[in-house]
Amino acid sequence: MLKQHRQALVVEGGGMRGAFTSGVLDAFLQQQFNPFDLCVGVSSGSTNVANYLAAQQGRTLQIYLDHSLRPEFIHYGRFLKGGDLLDLKWMWDVVEQEHPLNQAQLFASHAEFHMVLTHAISGEANYIKACKDNILDGLRASSSIPVLTRQAVEIFGEPYFDGGVADALPVHWAAQQDRVAKLMVIRTRPHNYYKAGRKGDQLLAKYFSKQRYGFAQSLLTRTQRYNDAVQFLHSASPQKFLEVCPPDLKNMAGRLSKDKAKIRYSYDVGLETGYKAIEDWHKL
């Protein structure tokens, strides 16, 4: 007897661009839509997935419109003095005090949840399965952008940075998991977006090359990995893919946006896109 096929959700990161994703996933919660057996999140995408599985509609939007805009979070003066530009530890501590993640609901979900992290020394992608002992540190590590966050986050004794370095769009990994036949991929970039080579990655690689050679090499090759993932997503496959993207980026929030109107607009676009994605998913 054949085992039942599984359905997977892959969620890209992108900082404040994730306001779009939060709208998509809140639309799913409104419609009580969760067919997924496997969920994979990268960077802010991990936080979006966690709040979705915890059934906390509006929690991600509140973080974007409130906590992420407080002066304690993004502080350029602190960064110029050698501190973190993004104080993610402060963020997670305050959010947990004021609006805690409903872990009981999250882990009662039937879906298996993996957070993509980049090992800070080897540069390899780690797809860590969420559990009560690693969920909060894992979410923080998944969004800890190197340099903007000075120190890696330790999980079970190993140092990690943002998963976007090693695997920003983990469609290959998700598609290779046992019995996955159908995948939804939520991106924060338009359908036709491919990464261009960045001088910033080369500078960062040079910065890390002496003490973290593997991590430096991962930085140098991440553009190609991302573009390979997009190509895979757009190629013919026996598996069924649904790509969910913002229609365009006009008036949408950027990675470090502090514009409440743009964040709210991105969320609203996500809501409408999410309703359509449910219909499209049923047609696959």
C-alpha cells in the first residue's frame, strides 16, 4: 500500500518585505487553510511560518508595525560604535514578554517545521527541525544577518547566522524530502526576479575569510544558489509547484523599511494574494 503524498510550504525571507508574506498567511488562517505536512522558513520567513502554525493571526504584522519600528531595534548610532544594527535579542525578549508565541498551538500542528540556518563557520545550510528547546533561538538565528548582527547565535553549542546566506530559497531541499508531491513557495520577490552578483557579498567574504573560510565561500556562491533555486522552481517537474509572489514591488516595504504605510500596504497585498493562492492550490 502506497503511503500518502505530502504537501510542503516554503517561505522566503526578506526582512520587512515579509509583511507581504504575513498577509498571505493571515489569509490562510482566516480561511482555516493548512494542508501542509512540511513547512520550511528562511530568515523572516521562519517567523512568519511560526506565527502561522501557532494560529496567531496578526502577530507578525504587529511585530512589523510596532516592535521593529521601536528605536531599540534598528539603531545606526549603535552600529557605528561597533554594536548591532538590528538588536534581535532585544526584539525577541520584548515580543515574548508582550505577545508570546503560542508554542502549545504551534507544536500541536500536524506540520513538521524546519528553520533554515547558516553555520557561522562552515557556511553550510542547516535545516533544523523546530522543537521547544530551540524554537526561539532558532527564529532569532534565522534572521541574524551577518555584520548587521555582530555575533552568531548558539544553538546546542553551534553558531548560526541567517539561513539566507546558505539557502535563501530552499525549494531543492523541500522537494527532496520523503513523499513530497506538492509544494507552495511564498516569495517576497516578483516571479521573474533573479539575484545579480553583489559587491557587498565579496566585501563580506573578505571580512570573514581569515577566521571563517567556509562561511566566506558560502557568501561568494549564494547568488548562484539562489538563481539555481529559481530556475528549478520554474522548470518542468513531476512534483506540482505553486509560486506565490507579490505582483510588483511598487509602494511595497523594502528589507529595512520603517514606513508604516508601505508595511500595511504590503500586508494588504499579501491578504488578497493569499485568497487567490488558496484557489490556485485547489486547482493544482
